[in-house]
Amino acid sequence: MLRPKNAARLIILAPMGLALALGYAAAQQSERGQTSYMPVDITESFASLMARLSAAKAGVEQEHNALLNERYDLSDRPAQGVTMDRGKPLQEGVRVKLPAGMTWDGLAAMSPDQIREQNLFPKGFYPLPHPKHQEGGFVFPHFVIDAIKQQDGRALTRFDIDFDLPDHFLAEFPPAIYLTPRPELGDVSQGRLVSLTNYYQLFNGLLTPRQLEGLRLLLTPFPQQQFNATEDRRTEVASQGAACFDCHSNGHQNGATHLAPDTRPQQFRHRIKTISLRGLNIQRLFGSQRALKTVEDFTEFEQRTAYFDGDIVIARKRG
């Protein structure tokens, strides 16, 4: 059993196996969605949809924040002498809250059956829901939204939901970039967020033409479920879409969240946080289930499913 003295990092998610082992999902195994597909024919005008979802936003966020505060200690407790590349401190301490009157030692002394029967399993080890789990979709931290708006003019603000985790738990922004073949150059991002409007200036002369073209594609927006030009988007203005590096800032990660595309029904789709792309060159398996053999296969899967909540029919409609 995890004890505070053994935990020097934030604990928000635990492996799904822990929850399953204690029967978290056992009672729902027989549940089945009505359909695997999302509706294609939209019967509500954009003005009506935006007004309805904007009005519901405060209630959705209040309910989700209550869940976060019930499960976790989200206070700002920086670790002394341990920082990220540019000085942002890491957080320390066990953040999962225990049921009232319970201690870690007391929990460790109990059997799994006793924990289950008394409903004492810490809720912070259950899978963390998306801020709007009944819908999902990309949700970006405010500092990512602000930087992209300033540099490229694109607006990634959703009118129905905001990002949920405090900034002090997220990676330093923007992350530094060190080129594996040229470590002597230091941070080649020069402390800036790499975008479609500055990548050529930053990397011309450092990367090969093929690498520059690959970087351009990673920075090019493509339509996505919530960010597109259709009437059921989640942005006030019709959007060009989202780029790979909107989630993977400077090839790293920024905390942006989504739902895994490869599960149905909706309540079983688990929340995912975008991971760092550092070290991608030495990976052999890719994808949310680590089952894809090449990056090319993964990018096709990502575009056809993750960008459109796992529905290839909707992908055709969105573009």
C-alpha cells in the first residue's frame, strides 16, 4: 500500500487494474450503449446549441470541481530544490484523499475484501473523468489557448467547458527543445512556443528538408470534433481545427486532455492526457493500447479516430 513517505510526486491516476480488482466496474459490465455512432444529422441550430451549452457550463464545472476536491488535495505545495528546465517547481506529497477517519496504515492493514465491503477504497485511485465526460473532446489549458491565439490567431476556447487542473500541476510552458544530434545548441526553441508562423525561422538550417516538412505537418491545424466549421462545433467562430503540437507543445506535453477513442459505451471511455513525444524515435509500439507498429499507422489512426471521438463517419462529415 502506498504510504506518504514513499510518494514524492502527485498521484491523480492509478492503473485501471487497481479499480477493476476492487470491483469498481463489476456492477456495470452488462451496460451497453444504444449505438456505437454519434448522430450525423444535426437538428439544432448553432445559436441554440451555443446558448444551451454556455448556460449549462457553470453547473457542469461545479459538479466536476466538487469531484476533484473530494478526491484530491490540489493545493500548491512545491518541492524544495526540484524544478523543471526553466525553474518551475515540481509538486510534492500524496494528493489522494482518504475516507474520513482512515489512515494509510489502517488501509494497508485491511484485506481487499474488507476495503470493498466498507467502501474505503480511495476515490482518487479511480479513473479520473473528463471535465465533461458525457461528451469529451480536446480541452486545452488557458496558457496554451492564449499563446496560440497570440501567435497564429486561432481560438481554441470551448464555450461549454474549461480545463480543470491547476497550473502548478502542469508541465513548464513552453517546454525547451534539445536536438539529439546537436546538444551543444541548447534550447533551440529559444524559449518560444513553436507554431506554424515561426517554425521555419527557428529551424531552417538546423533540420533537413524532410524534417522541416514533417514539422510543418505537426503544426498544421486539421478539423477536429470540437474545433471545425460545422454547426455543432464547440467554438464560437468556425475553426480551422487543432494541430498535433497544440496538444504536444514543442514536442512535449501541456496537460491537454481528451477521451480515449477505442472504447464504447461512452461512460467506459477513459480520460487521457497528451504524452510527451520525446523519445518517440526509439519506440517500437504506438497508440493508446500500444498496439500500432509504426508512427505512420498511428497518425492515420489518430486522424480517423482520436480527432473525431472514435467515429469515422463523423470524420468524413467534419473533413
